Amino acid sequence: MWKRLKIDSSRSLGRSTIGFKSVFGELFEFGNVTVKTVDPESALVSKAVKAPAKNKQLIRQAIASNQFDNLVDRILASGGKLEDFI
């Protein structure tokens, strides 16, 4: 049997992630498996660092939206290059 767990939305909005760590929230818990979500800002940072060419337009739009306060700083701190998105 499974149960749906409540996600703490204040931790998963992609805003002001302290120390630039990914924030995970539990979505479902099954017998041997737990399904978790990652905050949107952390997902964008991962895409920007691991596959910048593939995600160029997505990262540009995210930066331009001003919805993620720490996105540029986190990309740089994680070894990403902003020139990949120019």
C-alpha cells in the first residue's frame, strides 16, 4: 500500500535555497520506494551545468523570468558558465 505525503511547499519553490543545496520533498512513500521531488531551481542548475547546449533556451527563459533569485549564482558556484547561454 502507498500513502501520499504532504510536500512542504516553502522548501520546494526554488527560492533562496541556503548553501546552494538541492531541496527534496517526499511525494509518495511505497513499501520499499520513496518518490521525491526536487526544487525547480536545483533542477535548472543541474541542467545548466550538465547539458548547457541542450538546455540553452530553457535556462535563458528561467534567468529572464526573475523567478529564481539565486539561479545565476548557483550555476556559477556549480561550475557552469553563463557564456553558454548568450
